[in-house]
Amino acid sequence: MSDDVLKAYRTSIDNIDAALIFMLAERFKITQAVGRHKAATGLPAADPAREAQQIARLRQLAESASLDPEFSEKFLRFIIDEVIRHHQAAQQ
């Protein structure tokens, strides 16, 4: 059984997933550079004020995009936690 509509939706989802992966890769390239800079200059791995500011900003963006702000915060928190882990490793 063939469902061309479903196939088209899935193709779009696959393209979006690929774009997300490439965007995350670019983001992590930059955050790794930030981690090296923080390690070289003695700055702490985490910046709670910046994290709170980013979460608030992205929650607003999520709301304007009709995306669940709770989901967006969980997603961003996961990314932030991973970035902090990388920054901590760079300081060792």
C-alpha cells in the first residue's frame, strides 16, 4: 500500500531533522570555542544568569511560534547541560 501524502510528510520531516542536526553541529562548534576561551581566561564553565536569560528569550520565541514553551525549555536545558559538560572538560 502506498500513501503519497504520508511519504511527502515524512520526506519533509527527514529534511527538517537533517537541518536540525547541522544547526546543532554549528552551535556546538561555537560553544566549544567559548569553552576553550573560558578555560584560557579562567571564566566559570556555567553562567546561570545567561542561561536564565536564554531560556526566557526562547520560551517567548516558542510561544510566538506556537510551540510548547515547556518543551522548548526542556530541549534548551538539555543542550545547555551538554555545553556546560564540555566546558568543564575543557577546564581540566
